[in-house]
Amino acid sequence: MTLRKGFLCFGLAIAVKAMAQTAFLTTDSVAVFYPKDYDATQHQPSPIFVHELTPLSPLTSHLSPLIPVFTQSADGHSIATIHVGKDVDLYGTGEVTGPLRRNGCTISLWNVDTPAYGVDDGSHLYQSHPWVMGLRPDGTAFGIIADNTWKQTITTSDDVIFDSEGPAFRVVIIERESPQAVMQALVKLTGTMELPPLWALGYQQCRFSYHPDTRVKEIADLLRQHRIPSDVIWMDIHYMDSYKIFTFHPKEFSDPKGLNDYLHLRNFKTVYMIDPGVKVEPGYFVDDQGSAGDYWVKDNEGKPYVGNVWPGPCHFPDFTREEVRTWWATLYKDYMSTGIDGVWNDMNEPSVFGGPGGTMPIDNQHGSANSVSVGFPVGNSHLRFHNIFGLNMVRASRQGLLLANPQKRPFILSRSNFLGGHRYAATWTGDNLSSVEQMKLSVPMSLTLGLSGQPFNGPDIGGFCENANAELLAQWTAMGVFFPFVRNHTIDGSVDQEPWAFGEEVLNSCRTAIERRYLLMPYVYTAFREASVDGMPVMRPLFMADPKDRTLRSEEQAFLFGGDLMVTPRWAKNVAQPHYGSWQILDLSSLSSLGDDPHQAELRQRPGSIIPMAQLAQSTAELRTDSLTLFICLDGEGKAEGILYEDEGDGFGYRQGYYRLSTLTAQLNKRQLTVTMTPVEGQMPEPERTLRIGYVKNGRVQYSAWQRGNHAMMKVRN
């Protein structure tokens, strides 16, 4: 595997028929372009947008030179071409292999189960995001959405070309002054990610599979014995009875509530897998209910489609239908009552063993029972709904978790999704390979997902397919703790991959890295809150530090974690650096139980920033913010500022104002450094604080004494 695998360039189909168009301006000053023969019934309601786009006025004077040209090719494809020019750097395009900068390549949007990214040379993966962001030389930026779920490709060159096998589709153009403003405009259209529960931001341990339940308990006990801060243990398909969803193995998981209680007492949450394939078996309650309600996807003859997955022959719920999603949601209530905390929706491309291209036939049919007829009705075909099968599944699952536990924030992880699906689920980058190449590839992949509107994402740390080794696990963990989603995960039959599996040295490296994540948790949670408010990625490309600096445009080794922390893996070479100010090395070795080691990523703090850190906890359940160390990196004027967001960590009290948002300010006057924390929003009472200053300069941290109250002062050394 190489970093460029999956980035293929093809000749374009020759357009033979140009189409007239109309254009409107929305209330958010976003331009929407419609081809003349646009048929809303083939595309709406759109899964991308929170609300249907509302025209404000005809677009008589264009705000942007970006005007789509709609054509139709000789083979019937619908094409939209947007000329962007030669000097634009292009990003986005969703879950993809290849470099961060997307210029000069073709990406297929057709979700597929692709172990080690090996299907079709990695030219398409588990998710589809018909979205491109452009960054001009002056730092201004734009975004392009093809509002189209049908099978299509994106080609990025001087022209951005969307080539679809479906009917003509509309195109949305966003023009803004910066890439940050483009991201904010995108989430106004697509919706923001809901604030996840705090526990979902901790370290998580998984494999395919931990079984029986005694092995799960052993893993939990070992995590605590080795003092590895951690929050979640995952259950893959072996917990089920014959791989039947919403069931438990009668011998290996005979007491799921007892298992979950055992883990909860040790401050672990549990996430269990639910696949879409329902075993065809009379007497199995899920299959009986789905058949009685006529809830299945149909074949091209109007009969329930049957495809093979883990349980053998399976039916598949037609999640495009509201009544099916409502039924699916009801299945979660009894299931979650066993104490399950989160749900993992996998195999939802949908993956079908032995199916055409590893999935359903494209002439399968969706829609209400009375709308499905023999003869492949175009508007109901799987060609239209394939790419949003996973989105509609997690949409239904989220409804189910809220129905089962209305007072808790749902956590769902999904392998397959579509642009807009961040509203329902987090994601990971699928079944990657335990290799140095794919470890490095995980950085641009996760950055690109963040730039495509999916801020809560990350890779399987250590790699999923094949075997990790000691050095790979240590390097990947040291870097991976700075991804939004942090989970160690490997395949059935591989070598053990837990932090202790390769001996004391690797265990110490992994523990040190994971401790850094937990020390930074107040900063991490604040970054997630920002993503939930305005769509800023938690993990950001370095060019967001200075969009006008063109030397940062292709940097894909180092990255920003939040807005104030630059992360450079130890394996990175010739890393571009922001040219403004002095980004100071942030040394956390004195706060870790083991100090530093050669695997840990280099951290640099943005000049003019304040980063809040907690004292070390073994889980987020133990995390406290009444004692904080505020790391100060002053700008050229001797000032710094930051923010801290706090709430209950779960539930929805924050929606009614039960949270606390505080500003942090620092000022150096001669040699006196003064730091002040000021609550500015929210009704959560202020705790009795103990603060400590960590003054960051020249690669060292000078600490003050602990001081009570919301003010702290110290004399700084020269």
C-alpha cells in the first residue's frame, strides 16, 4: 500500500447536451443552481440539508465566478462542471485515500466494504461526501455541494466535475472569506454534530471479538491494573446468538446486564454492534416483525431481497421509509435496558457477501410497499439509495437510543455514511491495515473527513487487518490520542494489540500518550463543543492556522488539534511550520506518570493562546475541573486568551442553559503574569477553583504555585 493508492485519474465523458439552468440566493447568501430538467422527486427530501433550501431571490448578479454548467453525456450521465481555475487548492471529497490536497484526481462515490482499502485499488471506501472545498491564493475559500445521492464521481482539476448515473441534480455554491467561514456556512446547511457524551472522547478498547464475557471482564481489569486511562470496551458480533442482531449468546453472554453492571462499577461504558442484516429465520422476533410489516428492501421482482452476511441469508430493512425507521427504533428499548451505553452500526454500506460489487444489486427497490412494482422504477432503485443506506440506518438507530434513554446523549459509531450523516453518528475510517503506510495515511484521511463536515472521526489505532507490531502500536497510539475518536481495534485471529501486548516499553509509551489525552480533556471537550456549535473540525489541517500561507497547503503529517495545539508525530519529516509568531513546544512530561519517550508526538502551542488541563484521571467519570493548570503561550504583545466549556458530561441540561462557558485571559506586565478566568455564559454554578499557571517558553514550562479562586499570578523568569 502506498499513500497515493486509490487516487485514480480518468478521461472525462464527452458532454453532448448542455442544459439551461436557473439560480437562487438563499437566506445565508448561498447560491443554488438548478438544471432545466431538474426533477425534485428524484432527489428530495435531501439527506444533506437540515431544512429544504429556501430561495430568497433570483441570482441575477453572481456573487462568485463559480457557475455550474449542466450537461448530459452520450451514455446518459448527468454532469455538473464548475470551473475553479489553476491556482486553487482543493480539499474535502469525504472519506478517501490519498493526500490531503485533492487536486488532479477522480473519486468514486459508491460505498463499499473494502478491507485494507483494497477493493478497486481504494478508489472508493465506506462513505460518500459529494463536497469540495477550495482555497484561493489570497486565503478566500468556497465550497461546492452536489445534492445528489446517486452513484457518481468527482473529478478535481481546473474544473470540478460531478458525473452522476442518475437524473440531473442541483449544485450549491458557498463563497466565504476563509476556510473556517466555509465550514461554518456548511453546517448552517447540513446541521451541526450533537454534543457527544464526555465518555465517548476517552480511550476505547476493542477487537473482533472479545468473548466470552469473562474475557471482556479480564480486559477491563487489565486496563485498570496497568493504570491505562480508559472509558469504553466494545462488543463485536460474537456476543450475539448465531449473529442475530438484538440477541445475546446463551452461553458466552448469558447475563448481559450483569456484564454491563460489572463494567459500570469500574467506570467503563459499553458499546455493542448492531448490523443491518436480519437473519431469515421464522420464529426469530426481528425477522418475524419485519416480515409482518413488509419492511424489507425488495428485489427487482418486488419480493423481499435476501443476501448473505454473518448470520447467513438475511433480509435488510428499507430504512428509506419512515415507518421502517420507527419500527427499528422500537427494537432498542429492551436491548438498551441491559445497560448498553452506545451502539456500533457496521456492515451498513450495505455489505453483502457474494453480492454484485459486495453489495445489493442496483435494481433492488426501495420505498413504500404500494410504490414498489416490477420493472425497476428508476426513482426507487438502489442506485439512488445505496449511498444513504448507512445514513438512514444510523438515523433510525439514533431515534431508538433516544427512545430507550431519553435523558442520555446517544453515541453511535457508523462505518458507512453520507454528507449530512454527522447529525446522527460518529465514524471511523473502516478496516484499515496494520502498516506504517496506513498509519501515516490516517492523518490526511481524518483531516479530510473533518473538512467534509464529519468532525467526530478517527482510524483504528494499530490497524485492523493483519498484525501490528510493537513499534507500530507505540507510534500509532502516540499520534492517535490526538484524533477526535480514539480506539484500539484489531481483527479476529490477529495477534493481541492491547497496550500491554508487546511488553513493558510499549505499555509505557501507550500509557504516556493516553495520559496526555486525559490531561487535555477540558481542552478536548471545549473543542468538541465548538464543533457542535459552528462546525469547526476538532482535528484541523495546518493551513487553518494561516489560510494565506501557501507553504501550509499540502502539509499532511502535522495537524492542529483544536485551534491552539499543533501535533507533529515523531515519524514526521520536513514538516511545514506556521510563519507567524512563535509556536512554543509544550512539554507535558512533568505531568505524566512516566515522563516522555521517543514515540510521543511533539506538541506546540499557538502564540496568544491558553490551554486548560485537568489533573490526571483514570476515566472521564473521575475527571474534575475544579483544579486546572492553564498553559500560557503569550503573543508578541504579552497577551493570551482562551475558553473553557463545562457541563454535566451527559444528558441535555446544557440545552436549557445548564453549562458554564468561561473566558481565560493572560497579561504579562514587566515580569508579573496574571491570569483570569471569567464565566460569561450558562447557569451552572461556579465551583471553588484551584488554578495553576504553566508559562510556556523556550521549550520549558515554568509553573506557579496552586492558587484558590479564578485569578492566578506568578513572577516569570527571563
